[in-house]
Amino acid sequence: MIKALSALAERHPSAGFRKRHVRLRRAGHPWNHKRVWRVYCTLKLNLRRQRKRLRALRPPQPLVQPIRPSDAG
């Protein structure tokens, strides 16, 4: 299991645990996710979650009130 996980980590460094586990299952390995996660963490392969980037804030615009009820603006 260690060899298989290390090989996947070298081939796909940005892939997370779930994708690597799916690849192992498709390759025919019968290991369940709990066992794979335990070895995955032992090998220090777990990646930190990336923070979402903040968008630039726009200054608020005043709301435009229509003059007539059917006025689209």
C-alpha cells in the first residue's frame, strides 16, 4: 500500500485523498478508505485545504427607484 500511494503521489501531486483512493480502487486494490487514510497520514501526504481568494469589494451603489410602476429602470 505504501508503494502504491507513494507512486500516486509522485504522478499526481495535486490530487487529494479521495481521488487517490478512487485510483487505487480502480487499479484493483481491495483496501478500504479508513486503512488507506491511516497510511496516507503516516506518509504525511495530507494536503492543507486552500483558502478561497477574496474578491475585490465594490463600493455600494444607491438603489434606483422607478418613477412609474412599469418603468424598467
